[in-house]
Amino acid sequence: MAFRSIVARSAALCRRAMATEASGNTFPLTFGSPYKAIYDNSNVKQVDLPSTTGHFGILPQHVPTIAILVPGTVSIHTESGEVEKYFVSSGTATIHADSSVQILAEEICAVADIDENAVRSGLEAAQSKLSSASNEADKAAAQIEVDVYQSMMAA
């Protein structure tokens, strides 16, 4: 009896399916950081994200998913057809069964606000830190800085 119960629960936990509660060609997006809210349950057509498993796009009725964000560009396709681009340092994205999406990032800035000269000098400083790091913790911290600055340059 107990085995059947475990198997039944396991089957329910392992099931993946498309979101079934969504309708139309938009979905509600909440996108923010501890410092600012960019979208608060606003309807959008598509979101493209950088994640640990690669870049992927979210459309209505996407498979419910949780993703870890890596430094990179989040592109938001608005209802009016405009594309807004934001740089995120890291964070999480959750796609719910009702097609709502929640993106929480540690840091967010509009790609248009990125100062290329400041990023270039920050990258040089981070690469210098990486090459002169004397222990594993310093190397890891410097590598994170390098990765973020390189992603900002790419944005």
C-alpha cells in the first residue's frame, strides 16, 4: 500500500506539461530586483533569458520551469511590439502553470544605460585581479567579476 502511494506521488512530481491555464498571446510578467521593480504583473508577449542551461525564450503556455540566471541580457517583447533590453547580474526566473513569469535579479540596469568605457576599465581591473590572485577564493571572486564585465560588454 505504501509503495503504491509513493509511486503515485512520484509520477505526479515527475510530470512536465505545458501551462494549461493561460490563454491569448500574452502573459503576466513580474520583473525586479531588491532595489527596483521594472514590471509588476504586466502583460508581455515574450521574454528571452540567459540561464545556466543556455539562453531561452518564454512564450504563453511555456512549460512550468525554474531557471537560474547568469550575467546577460533579458529581452522583453512588450504588448505593443517594442523590445526592451536589461542587463542582469544573476537571479532566478520562475514560469508558473498559469503562464505567469517572475524574474528576480540581484542587479538590473537598462542596456542603454551601460557605460562602455567604465565596463572596459572594470574588465581590465578584474582581469588584473584574476591574474594576481594568490588563493582559490580570490581567484573565484575575480573570475565572477570578469564574467560579469564580459557579459556587460556583450550586451
